[in-house]
Amino acid sequence: MVRLIHPEHRQRILDRYQEIISSCERFLLEYMIIRPSDGEIRWILVHGDIECDKACTYRYLVGTIQDITERKQVETDLRVAASAFESHEAMVITDAEAVILRINQAFTELTGYIPKDVVGHKINMLNSGQHDDTFYVAMWEKINHTGIWQGEIWDRRKNGEIYSLWLTITAVNDTAGVATHYVATYIDISDRKAAEDEIKHLAFNDHLTNLPNRRLLLDRLKPALASSHRSGRKGALLFIDLDNFKTLNDTLGHHMGDLLLQQVAKRLESCIREGDTVARLGGDEFVVMLEDLSEYANEAEVQTEVIGNKILDSLNKPYLLSTHEYHNTASIGATLFNKHEKSIDELMKQADIAMYQAKASGRNALRFFDPQMQARINALAALESDLRQALIENQFIIYYQPQVHHNNQIIGAEMLIRWQHPQRGLVFPADFIPLAEETGLILPIGQWVLKTACAQLKTWEANVHTQHLRLSVNVSVRQFHQADFVEQILQIIRCSNIKPDRLRLELTESLVLDDIDDTILKMNELQKIGVLFSMDDFGTGYSSLAYLTKLPLYQLKIDQSFVHNIGVKPSDAAIAQTIIGMANNLNIEVIAEGVETEVQRIFLEQHDCPLFQGYLFSKPVPIELFEELLK
């Protein structure tokens, strides 16, 4: 018998038997044995009496042995269940009719309900009202069919607060498979949901203004287009850009710019109707999307214009930025949409184009998209592509317009670029230089012109009849204000090995005055090696006289607009005469451009202007014809 007792219990049970025998008392023992037939571990209950003689001397044991393995398993399960029930997860047990029988402490902590509040009540007393009857019918159908349901749900705490939770309901069935109880487990996911909502908000909303961002705007545009298609009613996009916003940031700081953007956002929201959208794309760019406008284009345009003007009026009112009163305006571009006639990208581009048209008109304006604007932009895009190809294929050529002394001797020329386009033929600078400036292509073009000029001067140096000639090259604003402009010029001169005083760099008044200190510094550095400077179009600016004595200028060019009116408009003739006198008094060479008539030449010569340039002598010509003129 001893060998059958499980080793874990053997010594304890043997000691207990010794105590029982010594005291001759009744006994009741539970312990594990190893069943000899198959080696399985079983629990047994042994109870009985000790038979003793009159002297209380042990004779034998009398009792029964009962297999209690199943009962012990049930007890273990109950202990585990009880421990789990009082875990950190909120739990509710109901009967088959969903009447609450028991709740645990975690449920009380989660909901505020104590047992007497809920026990005996149906579990639906916890419903939040956020779900309809269909939701709960589907839930119980799933439980009855599969024995379990789980998912996100809204419930109500005792204090009335609605909260989000993950609910699991499990059916407890009897041996016949009939549900006798239900166990519900509640996990509070309010914090997780709040975090998810915050992440979603950050993904779809601008952090500074709390307005929808570009992503959310595009998401709303898709159903707006679909709605327009179904109803036939038009919608509109208003692209809004603040005027001179960069100036505010540069003068008062970015924190002031942020304050302005926040106030602009509030004003925009106050101008639109319910159901419309205001979004911030970034920087100082906003978009307003209007829906459910008239089905007629003219009426929809009027409705859009009314809202657009309301926005302009609102944004024109003074802003209080901290202690600063600030005035600002905006430019608005608008485009209508209807059905799926245009893609979202196309609509956004049209509104953007219209906005730039509003800026070009003088700012603080509303402009509607015009298809002709798109055609012009397409043409410019094609021209830009052709310009890039022209650089690769060397399609540019140089024309030379003679500069003539009053004794009719050619002393040099101004270099004027032309573009020999393979389809369009000869293209003049006015048709491509502004685009080159805007796109930055003026920089490689300007480099090529300077290298070409120096190469030509080097060629002329080898001939005694041309070594005196000088070349004037126009320098663009963008080109001159490069940080390494001086080094570029020095490098080109070193590589070509020319005499620097044969090179004239022509600067406009606006270029010179854009950053006068930087201009003077660069001019002085180049003048040290012999490069000379001419001020082009002199007399058309406003402030150059104040700086004229500070600038290391070698030459002034009288603008052709004054020369053209000599003999026609006395005031222009007087201006030309004044410029000549001023230049001579400052010991600066003076040349008149645009000389076309003998009357003009004689007037200029009589008033001590010794140099001329214009059609009277020659139009700009290729190098071969220019050298023919020299002969």
C-alpha cells in the first residue's frame, strides 16, 4: 500500500497514519496515488476507524477508499476561475436571460457600478445609446450561433460618461449544449482610441491652424465631384495666397507669421457656408471648397464671387498680432467644377494659375481661371523646354551692333543674343530672356555669352586693325547677384587671356540699386583688374543720382526713349542734354543708344556726346557683317 502513495504525499501520509494509530482516532485523508494498473495519478479520499484492544493497542484499520479525482479537478478549476474573475479585467456573469448575477472589483473600478447597482438587472442597462437595435440583434445572433462575440463598443459609466471598450461575451453551455450563463469581459480602450483619433487628426489636419490639410481636402474633393455629378450642381475651388507674407516673417519674425495664419484661418471659416471646406495647404496658401452651387455656370460664378469678395473684405481688416496692428491683403484664384469633367490635379492647378493672375493684376483681387491663361502657360512650358534644348544644341548666336565715335570710327560693339530656333526661326531676346530669368536658365546663357565675348576679343587682339575694339555685354540681375559672380568673371578672363579693359559689363539701374553695397563691392573688385562698367538705360530710374559718385562707372548710356524724342519732345531732349553734361562733369564717358536720325546725331554731338549706337549706323548684325563694316 505504501508504494502506491504518490512520492509528493508519501512521507506526509505515513506520518499522519502514525499519529492516527497512536491516538486510535477516526481519520479522513485526501492524497494522490499511482494506480498500479496503468500508472495514472489519481486522487483518493480515505476515511474510517482504528480498531484497538482494551489497552488501546492498534489492531487494524477499517474504512473506505473513494476516487475523488474529478471532484479535485472541479475544485482546481473553480479556484482558477475565481482567481481569473478577480483579475484586472472587468468581468460580468449573467444567467441565460442576460440578467446580471455577479460583477468583479475591476468592473466596479471601470464603470463605477457596485454589485447592488446592477445585480438582478439586465445587462442592457449598460448600453450607451450609441448603437441601434440592429447592432445588438446582430451581436446576439453571433453569440447564439458561435458561442462568442467580440468587438469595439460604446458603453456608459455610472456617472453617464460614454466610453469605448473592447467587449468579449462568451456563452457557458451545459452538457446538452444549452447556454446557462454568459461571461462578459470589458477592456477599456478609451486611451487607445483617443491616441488613434489624435494620430488621425494629425494626419488630416494642419497642426498650426487646425484646418484640414491637403490630404483631407483631396479626400473631400472626391465625394464632392461625385455629388456634383449626381446632382448637376456646380462647385468651386478658391486658391488663396496672402500678399507679402514673406515680408512679415522677415521683419517681425516667424512667430508673428504664425499668429497671422491662425487669425486668417478663423476669418476664412467665418466666411463660408455650412458644408463648405477651408483647408491650409502649407505656408500662406489656403483653399476653400464650395459645394452645392447653382447648376448654371453664370449663377455659380456669381455665388463664388460673392463669397470670394467676402473673404477679401474679411482678410483686409486689421490684425492684432501681439501688440502690433498689421494690415494684410490676399490674392484669390477661382475655378468652377462640375461632374468629373476635370481631374482633381487639374482643378488645383487651374485655381493656382488664377491666383497668380490675381497677383499679376495688382494683388488684393479675385480672378477666375481663364483657359487662355492655361494656353499661355503651356506655351511658356514648351518654350522653357526648347530653351534647355537650345543650350544643349548650341542654338544661340551673337549679333553685334556697332558703337561709333562722332568721327564715324567704330570703337566696339554691344553683343546682343539671338536664338536660332529650329522651327520658329530667329527669336529675339524680348521673347525668351524674361523666361530665362524666371527659370534660372539665364545663368548658363549668361556664362556662354561672356565666354563668347572674351573669345572674340582674343581673336581681335591678334589683328592690328581690330585690337582696339571693345565689347559690351549685358549682365542680368540674377547673374550679377550670384555669390561667386566676380570669381566667374576672373576665371573666364584668365582662361581667355584677354586684356580686361576691352570688356564692358552693362548693368541696369534697377540691378545696381537692388543691393547697392554688394554692387559697389563687386564692381570695385573687377575694376581692379581693368574690367569697365557701363550703366544701361540711364535716366529711367529714380535713385541712381544719389549713388552715381559712389559707383565705379566708366560709361553712362542715355536711354533710347529720350534719344527717340529729340527734335520731337523738348523735355526729353533736355533730359538727354542734362545727362551728357552730368557725365562730362563727373568724367564719365557717355554714349547714346537708339540713334536713328541725323537730327538726333547732330543734337547729341553739339551737346558733347561723342559716342553713338543705333540704326543710323547699323542694326545688330552677325560677326561676318560686322567685320565687313569695319573695312
